[in-house]
Amino acid sequence: MSKEIRLKTPIKTEDIIDLQAGDRILLSGIIYTARDTAHKRIVASMEKGETLPFELQGAVVYYAGPAPAPPGKPIGSIGPTTSYRMDAYAPKLIENGLKMMIGKGSRNQAVKDAIIEHQAVYCAAWGGAGALLASRVVSADCIAYEELGPEAVYQLEVKDFPVMVVNDIYGHDAYEQQGGDR
Amino acid sequence: MRSIQYTQIVEALAKACIKANIIASCDLLEAYQDSIDNDSQNGAKAILKDLLLNAEVAKENNMPICQDTGTAVVFLELGQEIQVEGGYLVDAINEGVRQGYRDGYLRKSIVSHPLERKNTGDNTPAVIHTEIVPGDSFRITVAPKGGGSENMSRLSMLTPAVGWEGFKSFLINAIREAGPNPCPPVVVGACLGGNFESCALEAKKCLLRPIGERNSDPEIAAYEEELLEEINKLNIGPQGFGGDTTAFDVHLSFLPCHIACLPAAINLNCHVARHQSFCL
Ligand code: SF4
């Protein structure tokens, strides 16, 4: 049976062990946005041994590029982007301590294997629900690659940010369990 | 001749870009509600309720429904007796997009070069399709188009021998392979016939029809119903987690084509199906 869980960042291995595909999570704490180009740069920095924009250990990365903040709001609409474009980079980040990824759509086998091997989790947020998700963001700061505009890295403080577990450490996939004929 | 000022076009288009991205149309709101009422799976209903809530929050907070406020695709139905004064029409369209995306706090998602990928910073250039029509009317439609669903769209030059069944399996396969990526429930625009470019354009134009409106040709309308039923049996469901609501609707067109050809195009739209029209 899927359950609803409240989690706080940073994410610990004990948190991950509890999670099963289909579980709904309300996440609170600090998460970081990163899309294609930010991933490319982060992995390049790792290879050169440079300091990264944020600490990877226990981190949550959200595949998202927000709309600009309207007056009086911390951020504009901020729903997930399609995750498969980050598949090439994700295993490297997971090996180095990344604990949770949030996006939409299926991952490749290499990412699923890394999730199992290094005890991480992949979650989905609802694609196209950017306004609703923005209402769960308390504050936002651009912390790296500002010149990339929506593709920059933002540090977000979130409260009760709703996601669902897709790939757990037990090899389950919520898209396969519930998606039926695909 | 009837004259229209450059500035009129800029102002009206800027407003339309903002409205299209922030206010969900009535047909879309009805589609959310109908599927909440009718989907047989509870998980699907729960997701659809969140999507409807999202549209309400967007309106309340004056914020785009989805952060991907898209490529600004602009359709012009320009009366041949219209004269634009004060500047070039294409500049007016791009200026309208620039102002709308700036003033509406919409996301700028266009890069100037496909490989270097530097953001243009103002969401221009728009993609503009112009049709010259009789008389002195001027109708403009802006249809912001997100990348996730655009990426799952397909064009194929089928062999005439494959016929309707061949087209149907091409379409169903494309939707099955797209799975959760185009943010289902999707709206499907499809065209069979025409040539390479007219087929793709017609599929896109199909997305401008309101959800629930059938093709005026009863034969094509019946085909639309057949496709919608098949698609909703795939059990992809809202966000790809299962359910009876994989598509809100299918809009199909047929076009005349060459004796050797059977082009087929599918343009997928996500549940954030946006378009705003106005006349000047
Ligand atoms: S596919 Fe549509 S709903 Fe999904 S992220 Fe893109 S624009 Fe938004």
C-alpha cells in the first residue's frame, strides 16, 4: 500500500529505506534546481576537482527551470522538466552523495541501477502544475550560473512540497506498476 | 483598405501572451472536471484534482499555469485589404511577444543557436504562420507551446498502402512511447495527407480547436472518436501513473496529397493546452 510521508532535507539513507514506489511525500527543507546545462557544468567541475555550487551529500536536485518571480512572490511557476535528459549525468551525482531527484517521466537503466547501488530515490512532481508547486516554495536564491537564466541553479526552501516516489531502492518503478499497457 | 497601427498589434499581442499563459480556458477547465468525475481510477482522480487546483492557483496568484510558457507560436489570418502602418508586421509580433513575456513574468525559453544554446532573453523570435484571407478582417492567435510535449511529436512519410490502420498504429505508438513525458492528459493534433510541411502545420493548427469540438466532416469526426477511445485504453493516464484519461481530445484533419505519398503528423499538446485569439 502506498503511504504519505513527511520528509526533511538533507535526506538520509534511513529515510530512503522506508520509501516505496507510489508513496506520496511532502518534502520540507532545502532543494536545488538544475537542468541540462547546469548538470553538464556540475559534472565538468567534479571531473576537474572544483568546488560544486552546493554540497551533494544528502542533497535533493529538482529538474526545473522556474518562471521569473512576480512582485511579492519568492519565485514564479516551477514544475518539473522531463528527466531523461539528465540521465547521462545522474549516476555520477548519485555516486557522490545525491539522495533524491525530482522530475517527470521515466529514467534509463543506468540511473535505476545507481539508485539501487547507492541508496537514492527518484520522485515525480506533477508536470504542468507549476503554479501549485510554486505555492510551496518559501524562498529562492540563485546560487550559480545566473547567466543561464531559467537554467541557473536555484536554492529553494520548500514546505510540504508534494512528490511521488517513482524509483525506489527495491527496483520498483511506479510508471510500470500503475501505467499498465506500455 | 483598412489600416491597423503597429502599436495596436504590439499591445494586443502582449496582453494575449499573458492571458494565454495564466488563465486556463473554459474548455480545459471543463475537461479537468469531466475527467475527475469519470475516470475509474482513484489515483488518476487525485492527480486531476491537483491539476485543476493548479489552474485555480495560477489565476489567483497571477502566475503562469506551467513554468514552461513555451515557444510563442502566432497564427495570423490577415485580410488582404489590411494595411499595417507604423512598422513591419513581423517586428510588431516579436515586440508584442517581448513585452508580454517581460511584463507577465513569463519564462524565456528560446535559445538563438541550436548548438551554442544561448538564451535570447526575451522569448523571441516567435514562430509566425500567416494566412491571407479575403476582406479586411485581421485575427491573431497566440498558442504558447511547451517543449516537453513538442519533443514527443512525430512526423512520418507513410506508404499509401498502410491506409487508416497504418496511420492509427503510428499514432497510438507515438502516444504509447511518449508515456508520461508530454504531461498527460494530452490533447492530440493530427493530420493525414498534405506534404511534408503542410502536414505538420495542419497538425499544429488542430490544437487550436476547443477540447470537445469534433471535425465538421462527419467521417473525420468518427475517426477522431475512434482514436480517442483507443488512446484512452492505453492506461497511461494523468502524468503516466495509470487511468482512463490519457487524452482529453483528438483533433484530426485530412489534406489532399500526392499519388505517391501519405504524410502523417502528430503534434502533442500537454494538459496545459493554451491559445488566445483576438481580432483587430
Ligand atoms: S509539456 Fe506542457 S505541462 Fe508539461 S512542462 Fe511542458 S509546457 Fe508544461
